[in-house]
Amino acid sequence: MVPIEYYLLLSAAVFCIGVFGILTRRNALLFLMSVELLLNAANINLVAFSRFHGNLTGQTFSLFTLALAAAEVAIGIGIVLVLYRNFDDVDVTEATTMRW
Amino acid sequence: MAALPFELAPAIAALPFVSFLIALLVGAFAPRLLPKGGAIPGILATAGSLLLSIWAFVAVSGSADGMYHEYITWVAGAGEATLDLHFGILLDPLSTMMLIIVSLVALLVHVFSLGYMNDEGETGLPRYYAGLGLFTASMLSFVFANNLLMAFMFFELVGLCSWLLIGFWFREEGPPSAAKKAFLVTRFGDYFFLVGVVGVLATFGTSMFVGSENMEAFPHIAEQVLAGEGAVEVTTFLGFEPQAWFAVLGLLILGGVVGKSAQFPLHTWLPDAMEGPTPVSALIHAATMVAAGVYLVARIYGFYALLPQVLAFIAFVGGFTALFAATMGVVKKEIKQVLAYSTISQYGYMMLGLGAGGYVAASFHLLTHAFFKALLFLGAGSVIIAMHHNENMWDMGGLKEKMPVTYYAFLSGSLALAGIVPFSGFWSKDEVLYEAFVHGLNSPLLLGAYAMGLLAVFFTGFYTFRMVFLTFHGEPRTDTARDPHGVGWNVKFPLAVLGILAAVTGLVNMVPVQKLLGVEGIDFLHQWLDAGPEVLSAHHYSTLTHDFAHYTAGTIGSADLTVLLSAGVSLGLALAGAGAAWLLYDVPEPVRHTDRLGRIKTVLFNNYYQDEFQVWLAQGVTLPVAKAADKFDQGVIDGVVNGASSVSLFGGSRIKRVQTGVVSNYAFLLTTGLIVLLVAFGIMGGWF
């Protein structure tokens, strides 16, 4: 059996990649993908602890997260589409009208 | 269920109020329907009030407990240590006597106004009669009020009516200014009164004048506390002992009295108030409203009688005012001005009487003064009609033959004012001075007040007869005086009624005669004021002044000699004053003898520069203080508030720049925050 530390390390690595993507990319689509990575890092954690404790709640919960992620992608792509229509670009640093 | 006149008691005040409403509403919407500009409803209403007052007077004397007391609660306190506020009616000997005075004088003044206002073609009559009606209603309500708060409310309404009526001729320059002055000066005193009312409520939990089944009267509570009997507890403030705190309350209420009764130093409004129509001067500024202050002291005399320092203060202020105002009356050239200063002076006597423990004497003087001063003012009004509204006495002269009714009525009032036997003023003034004298023999302060009052008798005699001789005797000095305007029955009738009253009212309380001749039972007024409920009776008050203020009557030689001496000295001085006036002014062509006083005359003519002093007080002291306070308010208080707001505005304008609109920056801040949080937890949790 693979020790739980490996899962956690994997999860942390995926999470950091996601954060890195959000911090460095300007493309809204890449933003969306990075958010998916963050969510899945959390899922890995849930499943790993679920297995570790022998309790199925975590796995069930990760199914909900997957469904939520799907919904989030639908909305996210909608936002990206609106962004493109309004600013002729998907660069998030261009859309700065909601500011002081 | 009370007997019938008591059931009708509210109507005593309600009738004039209805006449006020009629004059106001009909006068505004259908002036043609209003007979005589509102005079007829006013006359009917005051006549009704007079009849009801007399009925109540008779009923009080016939009732078992000598009074009628009924009240409703308009604010009920909830829970412990709260208080109720009431409206109520208290009819006892004192208040029914005052009700009759007020309604009688109001009735006569309404009749007189027909001659003074209607026949002279004044405009705005509904406004005038509405003012008179409201005044009469509020004064009557004040008189039968059963607690201090209600009394205060109507006290203020009376002041408002005074303002309305003094400023009746508002298109001229003088009256509005005089009205404002009267309002502000009396309001200054009333401010203290208001604080006093609140103080009384907070101290005693009630401001009732007389007790009822579930509530004590506040003077009675104070009496029990000071006597140290019973389990009565009161709350005192500012760390005062009950005795001292009650004195503070007494002085606060006295503030309103001094303002309304025109006592020094708040007397300055009254001479200016002569700008109003003369019947108003007669009703308000002589007979009734100014009486409100003195009446209030008499009403709560059970409270004042407990406080020797306050009594001495009242006596001293009264004696001083009597002399001070009388000296100013000597040099005035307008007939109403002389009467105005005599009014101030006479109210000084009443205060002297109250302060000296002469409750009955002061009430007696209140009664006689109401009649003879209303008479003198109405007489002056008649002269003013005749003189085509010229009030300068130096333009008159020789009116005796032209207007005999006015002359004899005025003479009766003048003899009463000067205190010549047997006119009413002699009996009452003599009793006031007698009380001050016998109590003063054991108290030097009272003796000083007595001396001032006695000296004022001479001046009173002098200025009164100077006025009479200048107006009615000698040769006419102007064409108007040679051919005066006639006056009608509506002027002569009130003068005749009051003239007779001024001559004979003194007979209701001939105390010196009783003491000297030993005729028992002719001090009717004394018996009357002694009759009511125990705690409001004259003998209870004299017990209080004796026990608490340690007033004891002294004598010189025998008791009879003291009475004779007091009456003789005051009568002698009055005759001396009148005689001096007779020598100087009862000549065909009088000259201005007062000019020989030189600079003293200038000082007197300018009222001791009291007006200038008060203006200086307002402009030279109050205004700079107010400006400094304003500066402090604008600079320091507002500065702190504005500073706090500008700091947060400035901070906000800087911090808002975090909101760049770039999502990456927000994400960066979130991440940084998370990391900082993790590190902080790590350090505190000891992970490293």
C-alpha cells in the first residue's frame, strides 16, 4: 500500500502548479484550467484521507466536487466568452473596469 | 359626584377659551358675523366666568372640607420610582378669591375695550379680543391649577398672550420691540422656574399643591422632612442637605415670580409693556398677569414658609423694589409710565408682605391692588381717549370739570394707591407694613426691608397726586385738554364699578380697627383665608413661619401702640407725600419741579440706567462669552469630529487603490495572505 505522504505530496504539487498558473498566466482559459488543478488537488486529498481512515464520506464528497467543477467550468467558459465579446481578448489584465 | 358648581368649575376657564376660538375662527372666516369685533362673546364669556366663580366661592365656603380638588392623570409613570403628571382643579379660599378678581377685571376690561378700541375705530379687533379671551382662559386655569407643572404651563401661556397683546399695534416701531422685551425678560425668569418645577418633581415625586387620598402635597412633604417626623424620604441633589436643597428649589421657582411680577432686577419689561393698548395694560400688566407671580408664592406658601433665608430674600427684594420703582415714578411725564412704576412698586409690597410672613396681608393687597390699579389704568385710558391718544401729563390739566366721572373714579383709585384712609389701599398696605414691622422687630433684615417699604409710601403718595394734579387740576395746557373727546357709557360703567370697589374693598379686612377697638369678627378676609383645608390655611402658615423661620411678633410698648404706630407712620408719610404734591402741583400753571433734582432726575428718568445695564450685560458680557463658546465649538469640538472624518477619508482614498481591477493581483494578494497566515500559524504553533 502506498503511504499517505505520497498522496499528500502529489496533492500539494498539483495545488502549487495550479496557484502558479493563476499567478503567472494572463489567459482566462488557462486560469480556468489552473482552477481545475486546484480543485483536483483537493479531491486527491479527500480521497487519500478517505482511504486512510477507511471512511467513504471523503470519496462521496469528491464526487460532489467533480459535479461542482463541471458546473464551474460551464459558468467559467461563459464568463470567458463575455470577456472576449466585451474586450476582444481573453487577457484578464485587460478587463480592469471594475476598479476604484 | 361633586356638587353642581364644582362640576362646572372647568367652564370657568373654558368659557373665555370658547370666546377666543370664536373671535379667532369667525374673525378669520366671516368677520361680518362677529358682533363688535368679538367683544360680545368675550363679555358674555367673562360674565359667565364671573358668575361661576362667585358660585364656586359660595360653594367652597359651604362645603365640608372647605375646598374642591379633582384631577386627571395625563402621564402615568410605569414601575417603581416614577411619577405621574396631572391636570387638575383646586378650588380653595385663595383660588376662588383670585378667580373672582380675574374674571371681574377681565369682564370690566372687555366692556371698557368697547369704548377704547371699537369706538376709536381700531382695526384687527378679532385678534385683540382673541388675545384677551386666551389670556383670561389661561390666567383662570393658572389660578385653579392644582400642581406646579400645570401652573407653569399656563404661566407660560399667559406670557404668550402678553406678548401678543403688547405687540397688538405691530405696524408701529415701539410695540413689537416692547413685546419682545417683555417676552424675553419674563422668559429669563421662567427658565429658572422650569428648572425649579423639574427639581420639585425629581425631589418630591409630585408637584401637587394639596394632598389627596394617594398622594401628599409637596409643601407638606417638605414640612415633614424638615420637622424630621414620619418615614418620608426625599431625593436631594448636588450633595445638599434637605434644608439647603429646598431653599435652592424655592429660589429657582422665585425666578419665575420675579420675572412675572416685575421685581428687581427683572422689572424692566413692565414700563415698556405700556406700548400695548391701555385696557391690556389694565388687565395684564396691573391687575392679573403680574399678579400671577405673587399668587404663585401665596399658592405654595406652605413651602416658602419653611425656608427662612428665602423668605428674607423675598422680603428684601420686595421692599427694595417698592422703593426703587416708586422713586422712578416720581419723574415720569407720561401717565401710563407713572402707573407702570407704581405697579412694580405695589407688587414689591406684596412680596414684602409674603416675605415677612404676612400671607393674609399680601393676599389682601393683591385683592385691593387688582381693583384700584385696574381702575387707575382704565381711568388713564379714559383720559387718553379724551386727549386723542396723547399720554403726556404736561399736555393735560384741568380735565376735572370736563370728565367728572373719570375724575372721581380716578381720585378714588389714587387715594387707594397712596394709602389714604379709608380707601382700600390703606388697609392692605398698612397690614403689609404692619406684618413687616412686627416681625422685623426681631429680625434686622426684615426691618431694613420694612424701612424701604415705609419710605416708598412717601414717594407713592407724591407721584400719585402729582399725576392726579397734573392731569385733572389746574388750567388746561393744550387745545386738546381745553376740548377733550367725550367718553361713552362703556368707559364710565367699568370706572364706576371699580371706583366703588377701590373705595370699599378695604372694609373686608379692617384688622387695625379690630385690634384697637376690640371688635371681633370684622377681619372677613382673614377668616376666609383661614377657613379652607388645614394645610392651606392662614393659621397653618403662621405656625410654619413661627416654627421654621422663627418669626415672632414684637411690640413697641403695648400691642395697641404698635398697631397705632405702624398705621400712623404709614398714613402720615402717605399724607406728607400727597401734601407735597398738592403744594407743588395743585396750582393753575404747574412747573417742572423735578428739574431741580438736577442729575438725580436724569438718573431717575433713565430708570437708573437699568435698561442700558441689561443691554450691556447682553452685548458686553453674554455676546463675547457666546462668541468664545462658538469658537470653542467650531474649533475644538467640530475640529475633532472633522479631523476624525478627514483621516478616514484620506486613508480610504489611499487604501482603495488596492482595487486595481486586475484579477491576477487579487489572486496574488489572496495567496500572499494565505502564506502569511500559514507562516504565522506555523510560528505560533511551534512547527519550526
